Amino acid sequence: MKFLITIFQDEDGLYIAECPSIPGCFSQGTTEQEAEKNIQEAIKECLEVRAEKGMPLTVAVKQVEVTL
């Protein structure tokens, strides 16, 4: 399966990774590469837990346009 992720650097310098299509699926790392590797593992674990609990694996993620 393929998932979109977001990665940003927080005020302490850590890189925070999130998978928007899996609620609560976050991870972090000291580099972008480490954060990406860690979110891949977090995604696997989140999917396993959601499957065990009979929850939907993902939620809809949509793109919207906002005019500024």
C-alpha cells in the first residue's frame, strides 16, 4: 500500500512525520530520512491495530483549494 505523509521540523529541531489518512499515526526522527523510516513502521503498526479492532484502515483524505 502507498500512503501520503507529511514531514516538518518542529521548534526543537526534530522532524515530525504524519500519515493524514490514518488518524493518530505520527512519528519523529532527528533527520527527515529517520522520520520517514519511522513513519513507515508506525503505519504498519497502526494498520495492524486498526485491523485487530475491526476499524476502517484509513479515512478519506481530500485536497481542497483555498483562495488567499
